Amino acid sequence: MPELPEVETIVNALEREMTGENFTKIETFIDVIRYPLTLHKEPELLNSKIVTVRRRARYIIIELANLHAVVIHLGMSGSIRIVPQNEARKKHEHVLFYLSNGQTMRFDCPRRFGFIKTCSLPTAGAQPPFLHDLGVEPLSPKFTGHYFKTQTAKRRGAVKNLLMNNSIVVGVGNIYVAEAMFAAGIRPDRLGSSLTEDECKKLVAEVKKVLRQSIKAGGTTFSDYRQIDGSEGKFVRELKIYGRAGEPCLKCNTEIIKSIIGGRSSFTCHKCQK
DNA sequence: AGAGATACCTGGGAGC
DNA sequence: TGCTCCCAGGTATCTC
């Protein structure tokens, strides 16, 4: 499933392929994915130059010269491909964006957890209005151990849930939370407010590290994520704890235990993580 | 206010 | 082999 590194990989590729082009036609093949699709009825999205493709949290923002924007969220199984216009449409390619260079950008979303919103921007480079309440970017200098300590100190709940809370820090999903918490030696069910400043520092550092490693590897292919050329991400080979319930811990051989925290699968080595 | 639970959806794996 | 069942996930929304 696409987490932040995957979205980053996709955004970089879209920026390279689409900047300077424009949409000549938008076709939808389904009325509702997560929300009703309306963008095929919005002529202001057509024939205006694509100025940038950027990312905020897991949202892909395609900004047009006329200050309209297409905002795409891939949900858990969405992917985007850029292929020639004459290529046959795949079963779950629900939206086709025709580009002025003869290519199509295709939004594929088998489980329909993704969505596409459109909005107008107050100024060039501005954030879409509905993204204003998001927390800091995990790879930005704003995400520090001290910041995380401040946030956890005033809240209740398990550390894992706080790391996945989008109003604190964005784009850290279930896979990378598991990996970062293992690397930092902290149990995911620890009360967030029980973390020392040093533990927060260590955890924040490991979150950044695991995200950077994954970006370098082209993202994690787990079930159906693909890069825009259809190739697989390679980070899945490097997962040390996620999905390894019942298997021995790679550091100490203790059996990895699966539990449910915040309604999501969690993986813990009770010897290495305190 | 904030935290927890739930709905959304379907491919794929497990089990029979 | 083929069927059924259940699980995976991020976000919005509801409830407490």
C-alpha cells in the first residue's frame, strides 16, 4: 500500500513527466470511488498548463496555471501509471487523464479507498484548503524529538497511535511505524506520555531513517503497490518486523508477537522493545 | 476536546 | 480444484 515514500516516488515521476503539459480530456468510468467523482464535469481542469506536481502528506497535488488543482489520494491500493493513449484500459483504471503529449495518466484503484478532489487555490503554491489541519512532514526539520515529546506529553494513547495521528505527523503508516518502533526498541503499546525525551529523539530518528531508506528503494511493494512504470518497489525485502508474526526476531531470535493496537495489526519483539 | 470505534471496498490467501 | 470466509489498510465520521 502506498505510504509516504511511495507517494514521494510517484510525485517525483509525475513532476518529471507532466510539468508543462495540460489535460486535454478527463474520462471517468465509475461514479463513486470513496467520494463521487465530478472532475469529468469540470472544464476548468482542461487546457491549463500543469505548473507543478507536489506532495503534502499522502496527497498528490497537481497544480494548474489557472490555480485549479487536482488532489489525489491513493488510499490503500491505488496506483498511477503513465502510458500511451492507445493502450487498453485495465479493469480498475477508473479515471483517465489525457495529456497534451499523447500520453495518459491513469488512476487505478481496485479497492476504491482512494479519492480525487478538486479545488481552487488562493495563490500559486498554496495548500488546498482542506489540508490545512495536517501535522508536520516527517522528513522536515520541524519533526524533532522535542516536538514529538511536546505532542505526546499532552495526549493520551499508545505511541503507535500518536505516530499515526495525522494532526501530529503525517504520512507514517502501519508498515513504517512497525519498522521504526522496532529499530528504536520501543513497544508500540507504550503510553505516549511515558516516553522520555531521549526515546522520542531515537524514535523520530528511526522514522526518518526508515522513510529515507524506503524512498531510496522505490517504496515498499506489499500486495498491490507499483511505481508508475509498473515495476515493484524493493523495500519489502528489507522489512524486519512487519508481517513477521511467529517468526524469530532478527536481533535476538525471540518470537515476534502480533497484536491489535488502534484497530490495526502490530508486531512486537518483547525482548528488544521496551 | 480528544480518543476510540466503525464504515468504506475487494483481491488474495487460508482453510475446508 | 473450487468454494467460502476473513483480513489488509487510510481517512472521514460518528460516538462516548
